[in-house]
Amino acid sequence: MNLLSINNLSKIGREKALFTNVTFGIQEGEKAALIGRNGTGKSTLLNTIAGFLQPDEGSVVFNKEAGFSFLPQNPQYNPEDTIRQHIFKSDSAKLQTINEYIQICTRLGNEKSDSIQKRYEELMLKMDKLDLWNYESQISSILTTLGINNLDIKMGKLSGGMLKKVALAQVLVEDTKLILLDEPTNHLDIRTISWLQDYLHNTSRSVLMVTHDRYFLDAVCNNIYELNRNKLKLYVGNYSQYLEKKEIEAEIEENTERRIESVLRFERQWLLRGPCARGTKIKARIDRDMQLINREKFQQDKGFTFEVKGRRLGGKVLELHNISKSFPESGKTLIKDFSYKFTKGQKIGIFGDNGSGKTTFLNIITGKLQPDSGSVEKGENTKFGYYLQNPVFKDSSQTVLEYIKESAERMTLNDGSKEVSASKFLEEFGFEGKIQHSPVESLSGGERKKLFLVKLLLENPNFLILDEPTNDFDIFTMNILEQFLMNYQGCLLLVSHDRYFMDKCADTLFIMEEDGSISGFVGKCSEYIEVRQEMLQEEKRNKSAEKENSKPSAPDSGKKQKLSFKEQKEFEELDREIPLLEKEEKELEPLMSSPDFSVVSKASQRYNEIVKLLEQKYPRWEELAERVL
């Protein structure tokens, strides 16, 4: 089923067309990503599809029965709304019923009255009638996983990370078949990103998203749409397959370009001899040659890499002595009695959930925030370069080139044999042509952050501190930054939710623990995530074993706990569903040996679905049956 149809969509940007005559569609079950460099119009295209911007030409048509949900890069909200009001603001009757059911359950736990009990029973029946129990369970799971426990807190009181989680929850709980996501991983911690990746991979809903997270793209997407040179091109497969196809495509285009140039060398000589254009064949040949000469030539991506001639670091780089930091208003200790001596060449990533104190730690190191106790000693030759999550420009009316030249007119590369002008350096980061003379305020969010980074690197620091540098960056810029950091000779302290980026650039981790302590881990971010998951699984197994051992033996167990109304209904439903599925499973078995391949294919697909469903339903039926029989 087609969920979205885009026909000849065009949009004019700052100085030129961002995209023209874009035509494509999203099918049921499709998981697609829009990729492209900063400024090419990815977010503009997504916002135009969602109806937040009007196209200059073309049309966008959604399947009305399917519906869509949209997560913008910077979600809008009413600060006075509660989390509940924001998440359940949809007009969907199903969502409103579930919302009231969650509220009445909370009230039942706090107060007892006949009217509340009566309304509770009415809602239970309504939930049964609308078959909402699975949906309610999914919503509860989403809210719990995202750490959204108190739905009565006002939106204006939330941190940036929590705002993004609430906005994400609002999109995920809606009863729609298509989700549009603009940079969904920004401001989320790595654990939440990992969960979201699994959710989108497993959901039956279709997805169209803009993201730079390469692990995320690989795990979720089955189609990649590249926005380049105003056009949109489809590459079937995930991000790794896209890269393979791009490499083959580039090789073919280079070979084609060489053949065309070879033909044109001969044709140019013929044209210079001034052939008479009166003959039809000769005129057609001249027209063809002119088309070849004026063709849009293949432009291969520049593989720009650079190393700056770094400042020398002294014997003392940076020392932290027993630093601690608490915030009494929240009653939370973020950093507790931490000491560390940094040495030249260290590349350390900081790992922690949202609100664990990562940015607070960086602000203490750079002197923007004072610790409650302890001291920070910086070496005489240590020069910080601090990339902020949300950089501020003092004068956004400056042109891009004027802003950069405040730091340096030229940069000396590492070997000392070459200097690069500020203008050339900007070009290598994608700021080409007229954009260098455009005001900073006219840039997109990703372009402004990239400009801030370019200026930071031009200042030639020997201790780089990067706080979420990958938010809003395109993959091309991230590749340049990764290559630079891998060869960087100074100290690096890095906070990023991008696991691929962390793996490439940091070989040691500081782990921000819940109690405010900071522990160390030698290894990559992905290795730590694996270790952490194993530890959590082991912890669950131990708790489960303890719970099992603490159960009273059968003779002393007394009466079994009765099933709740909801559980009784679930048990009855399973009792009805399982025999039907078993019957269908047996009926499909003969079809799987049919000579007709299409019959075999359909039968196999359904057979596998039934096997998975039964694997889920058998254990639950047994669990409930033990309390009934």
C-alpha cells in the first residue's frame, strides 16, 4: 500500500533551487533515509512533505487512512502544557481512551471511591471493545523505556534531552502508519538511541528520516535517498550498500567521462576547422558536440584530509584534583571526588545518560563553571578549543569569510610545507562560492555549527573539547572531522551520541555513573555497550534466580494469586487464538512443497509469522494457566 506520494516537488533556497522536480513515494513497510550535505535541503524537503513549508511547485499526497506523525529537528511545544497533554494531544479516540485509562489507574492507587471504581470498570470494557490492550502495553513500554514516569510535569521544566524524548514519545505513540523523523538521535543518549534503533527496525510502521548516524542507517533503513545537485536519487539497501553502489557508480562515471573527453578531443579539432553547418547531418553532429561540451560534468567527492601544525604541549597538560559538583535544587550529585592527570595524545570519550553531568564536567574543566570542591590546574602551554553544543555568534550579520578571518587568514599544515587560506579551508568544508559572502544568519543550523567548528580548528588548540560535535553535521563533514581527530597530536575530550564517531575517535572512556563517580574503560564505545548489556543481562538473571529461590515451596504456597480482569481477558483470548494458529500452521505445511513458487513464497512467509507468534504466546499462556488451573 502506498502511504505517501510526492510529485514534481520543487523549492527555491537562499540563492538557488534546493531541489527540483522531486518525485517518489513511500510504501507500507519501507524504512528510508534522506542523506546529503548540509545546505542541500534535507530538512526543508522533510518539512515541506510534513506541510510545515509550502513547495514552490509540485504536490504531496498522504494516504488518509494511514496517517503520519512528524518529529521536527527542533520540536515546538507549549511550556505550560504537561507531558501528558503534549503526548496525548492527538484527536485519536484510541489514544484518548488509553490516556483516560492510565489516569484512572493512577487515581485508583491514590484514592478510593465508588465513582472512580465505576469509571475504571467502564474503561476496562471500552478497552476490551476497541481491542486496545496491546496498544496500551506498547505505549506504557515506550514511556517507561524513555524514562517518562511523571506525566504531570510541565514541558517548560524539562531539559533539552528530556524534551526530545517527550517529543519522540508523542510521535511513537500516535496511531499512524508513517513516521517522519528529522535528526531523531540528536540530544539522545547512546542507550536511548540503541533502543530507538531496535524499535524502528522491528516496527511495522514505515519510516522516512534524516539522520547522520551511520550505525542507525545501517540497522534501520532498506532504502537511501540521496539529495545532491538539486535532485533526489534512490539507492536500494542500507547505508553500507549505498556506499558500495556509490563507489561503483563513481568508477563508471569516471570511465564514461574519460571516453567522452577522448571523443571531444577529436571533435574539437573538427569544429575548429569550421565545417559548413548547412547539411542536416553536419548540423546534428555540431549540436551533439555542443551538448557534450556543455554537459553537467561528473564531480567526485573531495577526499579532503588535513593536519594542522599543532601547538606544543608542556609537561603539565591538565590536572583535576578531587573535584565534586552537586546541584542542591535537584538533590543530585553529578561529580564526586574525581582526580585525573591528562597526558599528551590522549583521546577520551565521555559516556553517560542524559542528565549524568557530561556537559557540567566539560564546563568545570574549561573554567566556565566552578566545582564545589577540588581544583583544576591547567598547564601553561595548554590552549583549549571548546566546541559547544549550541554555539553563539556575537554578530550574525558578519559574512562567513569575515567570521573566519577573525581567527586566521591562513593555516599552516602539519608538515610546515603548505599554507591554506581561510577561503580555501572553507571550500574544503563545503562553503563554496557565494556562500562565503553570505551573512552567518542566513545559514542552516548544520552550516552554522560547521562554521563554528572550522573557526575553532583554525585557532589551532592543543586540547580539543568537543560537546556533541556531530549534531546536525552531514556525513561528509563528519568524515573530514574523523580523519583530523585520528591524526590529532594534542589531547581530545569528546562527548558524542554517535557510536560510529566515538569508535573512530576515542580509545578510552570516562563513564559517568549514577552516584556521581567517574570510572574508566579502556576500549571503544561499542565494546563498552556490549560489556554493559552483558552485565545488565547477568544482573537480570541473578535477580530472576533470587526471586525464584525466594518463592515459597508448593506445600506452603497457599492460594494462587487470582487473575485480574485484564489478565482473565488475555487468557481467554490466548485460549482462542492458539488453536486457530496451530490449525493454520498445519494447513500451510502441504503448500510449502507446491511446484508454484509464488504459492511457496506466500505460504513460507505466513508460516514463519505463525511460528514467531506461537513462540510468544505459548509461554504467556502457560504462565496464566498456572494461576487458573
